[in-house]
Amino acid sequence: MADEAVIDRGVLNNLFEAVGGDKAFLTELIDTFFQDTPVQLAAIRQALSMGNAEDFRRAAHSLKSNSANFGAQRLSQQSKELEELGKAGKLAGVDERLAQLEAEYAKVKVALESIRREA
């Protein structure tokens, strides 16, 4: 399945079990992820443009945790790397990494939309 490389279905299945197998609730969680992630990405971009390493770190941390919950391991790992750069105050030259993060989110969104339709 194409989304396997983007979404760890085992992690997503664990989330499904954690919500008691409630497909409607899982769909709501995915929808919330779709609402929150663009906000977090915008916050990362804004913090970068303002040189605010703490806000950058905080937004990257939130995205890291949220993506991990849905099994978006690569997105979570990329977010973790940005979080660590923010923690170290090293924001110079992260534009390309941020573009990669946004591209990975686009893949995750497509994969989760497909999974959401299955639910």
C-alpha cells in the first residue's frame, strides 16, 4: 500500500484501539490534525522569520508529537530535528528543512485522507 511508507499503520491502529474502535472519533481526530498542522507550520515559519527560536522549538515540538500519534514517523522525525535546532538557537539555514517538512506533511495528508475514507 502506498501510504505504508508515510504512515505506520501499526501506530495508527494503536490509536484506533485507544479510542475504543470508534471510527467516527478517529475521523474527528484526523480532521483536527488537518486543522492544527497548517497552524503549526505557519507558526514555525513565523517564528523563523522573526528569529524566535523558542516559538520555533515549541511549534516544532507540537508537530512532532501530533504526527507521532498518527504514525507519521518521518514527519515526526523531521519535526524533532527542527525542534532540536530551535532548542539550540540554530535557525540559520533551516528554510530547506522546513520546505521538506511541508512536503512531507502533504504526503501525510494524502495518506491520512485515504485512511479516513476507509474509516
